[in-house]
Amino acid sequence: MRASPFIAILALLLSAVPLHAAARTCNIAIASDDAMKFDQSELHVAADCSKVTLTLTHTGGMPAEIMGHNWVLSKTADVNALATAGGKAGAQAHYVPPGDARVIAHTKVIGGGESTTVTFSTAGLSKGGDYTFFCSFPGHWAIMKGTFVFG
Ligand code: CO
């Protein structure tokens, strides 16, 4: 068989091709507290991250019913309407309207001492787009929000 050297060379060439489409999951973390604050006002995700795993921690001690926090990502232009709709959706829905296309990603609501993680695709994000993360717990989003930079 004369084919095997060619196959070996072909395999070698293929292995040398950079996998531009390779999935890359990037991790980010943010903390919240009993003072109704996030510990960061800006989060950065590199444009070559195909997925993001965000971990939200609540470093306080108050229960979720009183000082609950979640992490919601949307276009900045959608924040006000989305936060209002989230409030109407209620605690059972974690203050996120179910199936709402304006929600790019969100976690559940957590209380003091808890943490939660969400993994989402960046396929729907535009490089350099105007995005905001916020807590949609009623009354929190006016203070608990920040800029999400993709790029
Ligand atoms: Co909150």
C-alpha cells in the first residue's frame, strides 16, 4: 500500500491547522452583598470566547426573599423594560420574564452565603455592543448594574 504515507502526511498537515472554530469557555465572577451592591461595575469578555461561565456569589447573610440577587444580561436599551417585566414575573420566575428574547443570560436569585453559575453562548453578542448586567430583584436594578464589554 502506497497510501499510508500520504495519509500520515495529511494527518500531520491537518493537525497543524489552527482550530479557529474551537470552543473557548471564559470564566468570570462577580460578588454581591447585603448592601445591595455588586463588587464590579464593569465585566469584560474577550471576543474569542465562544461561551461564558459566570459565577455570582452573595457574600452577605440576608435571605433571598429580603436581599436576593441575580445576574441578568441584556442590551442596555432593554434594561428598564426588562427589569419592570421581571418584577411582574415574580419571585417564582426569579424576576426574569420566561422566554423573553431580550434576556441574553441570567442566573437564579440567591441569598446570603449562596452562589450560582450560568453558562451561555456569546453567539448572540456583537463585538463592541452596548450591554448591561443588572440584578432584577425589585428595586435593585437602579443601583445594581454595570457595563458588560464584549470585545
Ligand atoms: Co439584587
